[in-house]
Amino acid sequence: MQDKRNFFSIRSKLIFIFFAVILTIVTNSISMYISISDIEKAHSKVTDSIYNLNDLLTQKKNIDKIVELFAETKDRDYIDKLYGQIQDFEEDLINISKIKFTLNTQMYLENVKNLYSDSYKKNVDELIYSIRVGDRKRVVQNYKEVIKVSSYAEIYIEKSIKNRIVESQKINKEISEKSQFILRNNIFTMAIMIIFLGFIIFVNGVPLINKISSLVYAAEKVSDGDFEIELLSEKGNDEIKLLNIAFNKLIKNTSRLIEQIKTNANLEIELHKKDAEGHKVEALLNEAELLGLQSQINPHFLFNTLNIIAKTAIIEDAEKTCELIETVSDMFRYNLRKLGEKSTLREEINNIQNYFTIQKNRFGKRFHYSIEIKEELMSFEIPFLTLQPIVENAFIHGIEPLEIGGEISINVKNEDLKTLITIKDNGIGMSEKRINELMNSFEGDNLGHTTGIGFSNVKRRLEIFYGDRLTLNISSVVGYGTEFNIIIKD
């Protein structure tokens, strides 16, 4: 018996190698991802800080422009705008100061903050007051003071930008060095993986290939009928050992099995002969059943139809009555002439057209119908009287109970190597229980009023005619109608 403690399957070896490689790749990828993310964050911070400083400088220039316009126009509308711009500038300056800069840059930004909080706002207030009282001399003096303080702030901001650019160059250099380190580390890791895989293949793959080659060589000998070969080694701790043991047993039992196979082959030949005869008998029985099922006719509808024609003749001219008589004659001539034969969709559709003509004359606007079929499908072969019993069932149990708006549609199409025949009505529908009864019944279901043929009869004839190529299904919603689908594989 195989010692499970020493058994190390090929599958286990492959899984071990797979997870070892995956773990190495995942670990290296995560490490590289974290490093790259750090690099991107550092670069983003530097870039954003430079953009923010430039925005701060732009804001400062906008404030100077407003001061200039106010001094020229004396328009008081600029006052609120000026104070709003100064407040926004100070808030942005505070936010930028929170960024970690070098000591010099932080000192420059602190100087800008002090200038605006102390001198600049004070000078602006004095300028506004001078303009209000109309002291032109003080206006000029105060305006110069405002511009002077603003120029100092601009110098400090520009120095901050220059310092930050120098810092960014250093940071970019560090980023470049870190990227090179990541690349070297990745190459080193891949090299280690390749060496590891090469070692695993050499240690496990070469002996495995040798064992498989020996097994293949022995199998080729046996397939040529040479059973006088040296038994394979039964050493090892993997599936190859089990294969060798099984192969050795196979060689030992082959001679006995050959005789048994010959005996079984002779028995199979006899069984095939009997099976072929059985299929012939079954085909004859199916043909007999097909002819028998197709010979059912109920004349009850004939009398009802003639009664309708007689009443029509009384109230209408003879021309319409003549058309009805010809329609009925064609329909019954078709029913009687085709007994025991297969039909085509063209013949079935023409017969349905006759049936619809009669019902249209009977129910008038209460009933509508539509037929959609391409010309190339008209020659498709189908058992005689397949469609009419289904249409009659739809009419009797779905359409007749409706007072208005009854409609039956027939659609025939070919798609996905299948011919699909759909008969649909918008009648009263049927329950799931009734659908199951129709699909599973063999006798006693509702009969058509012209053919005497029920759905179970049609179902059985279709199954005999098409065999496994046939699929039948019914879908219905109570109060909304029923749909019959006949699906035939090409």
C-alpha cells in the first residue's frame, strides 16, 4: 500500500512552484507599487507647491491692479473687491505656509505674511481714507507706500518660487535615483526567480522527463504487440510510480484480456444485428402510428360551417356565399386528400388561410390575424395537419371568449440553424397547470372543430416525425394570451 507520508505528487510540486513564483511576483509588485506611489506623491507635492506659489504671485498682482484702478477712478465699488482679494490672498498664504519648505523659503513666506498683516493693509486703509477726504497729496503718498510694500512681497514670493524650483530639482534627482534603485531591484528579483525556476526544473523536471520517456517507450512497444519488455521501475514518491505499477499490471493481464475482448467483440456484433432489426421494426411501428394518427377527422365542424354559409346566403348576395363554399371545399379537400402523407409549410399555411377566411366571415371585426413567413421556408416539410389543430385550439379557447380585439399571429423564421414556428394569440390565456396538462397528456385533450385532432395528437406526430430535433414549448399569461413554439433543428 502507498505510504501517504512519503507521497509528494506532481500536482503538489507544481502547486508549490506556482505559489512560490506568484508570491515572489506579488511581493515584488507590491513593493514596487508602494515605491512608485511614494515617488509620485513626492513629485506631486513639489509641483503643486510651485503652482500654488505662482497662483499667490498672480493674486498679488491682481490686488495691485485693483488698487491702481481705485486710485485712478475713485470708484468705491472697488473697496469691497479689494478687501475680499486681500482676505483670499492671506488665506491662501496661510495654507501654503503649512507646506514643508526649506528654512529660507519659510522665512520669505513669513515676511510676506507680516507685510500684508501689518504694513500693506494699513497703507490701503490710509489710501482709502485719503481718497474719501479728497487729499490728493496724501493719496499719492499712500499709493506709493502700498506699491512699495507690494513690491517687497513680490520679491519674497519670487524668491520662494526660485527656492522651490531648486528644491524640486534636488527632489527630482532623488526620485530618479530611487527609480533606478527600483529598476535594479526588479531586475535582480527577476534574475533570482529565473535561477530558482531553473534549479526547480533541473531538480524535478529532468528526472520526471526521463521517467515519462521510459513509460512512453514501453507503451510504444506494447502498442506494437511486443509484451516481452522489462518491467518499469516502481520506485519514487509521485504519480509516475503509480503509473508504472499500473502499467506493469496491464502487461501481465493483457494476454487474458485479449481473449476476453475477442469474445466481447463477437457478442457486440450479434447485438448490433439484433439492434438494427429492432430499429427497423420501430420505424415501421412509428410509420403505422403516424398514418393512424393522421387519419382522424371529425365532421362536426362541417355542419356548423355549412349552417353559417346557408345563413350568409339568405342575407347576402350569392357571390360571397360562393367564395365561402369554395374556401370550405378547399379546406376539406386538403384534409381528405393528404391523409397519410407529409406536407409543406406552403400547403399548411394555405389551409390556415382558408380557416381564417371562414372565421373572419363569422366573427367580422371581432377577429384579426397575421401570417409572416419568408418564401424560402415555404417548402419546409412538416407532418400533415400540424398547424391547424393548434390554431383551432387558440381560436376556440383563447379568442372566442373575447368580445372584441381577438388576434392570432403565425410567424415562421430560421435562425441559429433552427426553424421556429410561433403561433400566438391575445386571448384569455391559460394557467401553468393547464400548460403542464397539455404538454404531458396523451389522450382526451380538447379537439379542433374541423380536424378532430387535439394538441397531444400533434405533439406525438411531431415527435415521431422529427425525433430529437424537435423542441415544443407553451408560454401563457392568464388574461393576456398564449404562445405555442415549435422549434426544429436543421
